[in-house]
Amino acid sequence: MSSPHIITAAVLDYRLAIDDETVIRPLRASDTAAVYDCIMRNTEHLREWMTWIDGLNGPSDVAAWLRSAEKEAYDHSAFKAAIWRRSTLAGFIDLHDIDWKNGSASIGYWLDRTFTGQGLMTQAVQLLTEYGFEALNLHRLEIHVATENHASRRIPERLGFRLEGVLRGAQRLRGTYVDHALYATIRDDAP
């Protein structure tokens, strides 16, 4: 693992440019209103695959989540970021379940429905993958996605992540257990 000062700078102050109008940057408590508005615009879009949406009770829950995200970043246990297109919050992407000892982490993401189908999340995941390998010196990145979530599965497939298997009954989704596809890539796979 690199020195804590290098890691802190790399994970707390990064700004990754997808293109001239789109950037990925860490979430901050000051983003509460924008995050809450984005979630409210996308409640039905997200509900199919994300159970946390049902427990959201208002902006105070978002503020608490963002404070927790900042703490996780300072603790180097997860790095949650927003994807901004011009001045609009277009989606979210994160590194979580970080295991520094083994150099591994998982990537999670979701996109505002108005930005889907444009390749934006594929670009964001590619950029975060490169960042994880190059700036954070990670060795392995995983993406877990419900097997029936075909749109989300296309992202790791496009990027050359390998399907390593299916995790049976991995997520309880409104009373039903769903399987997850486990995709992974390691630094050695990168071209």
C-alpha cells in the first residue's frame, strides 16, 4: 500500500474528466440538495434494483448518507462519487468493499434515467477502473449486478470484465432473493 498521504490526496481530492462537460468527483455533504433531487427524479427508475430507495425519508437521510460517505473516504474504506454533466448531477459511481491488503474493491453505479443509453456510465466505469489500478494501485476490481439487470450487465461486458460466476440468492429484493452476476478484472487483464 502506498503512503497514507498519497492515498489521501488521490482519493479525497480527485476529479476525473470523462469529457469536456462531464466529471467524476467525490460526494460532499454540500451536495445534499442535488443528490436528493436526483434521487427523487429517479425513484421509479431505481426502485426495480435498489432496495435502499424505499427507506429514504427525506433530505436529512441524504445528508446523513453524505456525511457517512465523507467519513468512509477519510477512512479509506469506500469512495463515493458523483458524475456531473455540465451543472447537472447525472449519476453516481463508487469504489466500496475496499481490501487494501489484497488490493481489491468493488464498483457500484447508477445513472439518472435521462442520461442512460449514451455510453456515459461505460465511460465512467472505464475511467474509475483505470484510476483504481493506476492511482490507487489496486489489483482486482469487481462488479456485482443482478442477473436480470441486463442494462447494467452490459457495462462490465463492454469493458472486458470477465464473468466469473453467479452468486445465487445474493440480494433480497422486496421479499424475493435474486442472483447476481460477478464480473471482475485484474490489473494484468488491462490492455
